[in-house]
Amino acid sequence: MKRPRLDAVIHAPNRLRICALLMPLEEAEFQVLRETIGISDSLLSKQIRQLEDAGYIEMRKAAVNGRPRTWISLTSRGRKAFAAHVAALQEIAALARG
């Protein structure tokens, strides 16, 4: 029996939430992710860094009204990895249904 492959980078709860929020969007602002997930700036930065190191997200920085802003988006690699991870979770969940 083939075992579903979970992605260790995505599997952590906060990184899973970040990917899930970004999946239907072109990009999201850092503040929106932070408020939606309900974690601190420093924890979100750490989670984003791990996803970025894996090549799953990209960041874009620009000034808005003189204030720095950061937008985050899933790369095509990140979208594929997230979709595969969700498929693996669904496979595992299907085992409970018999």
C-alpha cells in the first residue's frame, strides 16, 4: 500500500494556514495574514521564511503612503506542493471512512 506523502514544510499548522489562505489569492499583505491567522509578526516572519527557503512563496515589498508594506504570494512550486499535501491529507482522512 502506497503511503500518502505529507510535506514537512507545509504540515506545521501555521504554515498550513498560510498556504491555505494564499491558495485562492494572487497575493496577500503581511498584515492581513497576521490578523487572519492570529499570530505575532515575529512568528509569522519565521513561518514565511521557512516557506520562502523551500521555494513555496515569494515576497514583494513596496512603500504605500511612505510606509513599507510586504505582500506574500505562493509560487507555482508552492501551489503544487500545497495541492499534493492536501491530497495526501484527504487520502489519510479517507481511511477513516473505510
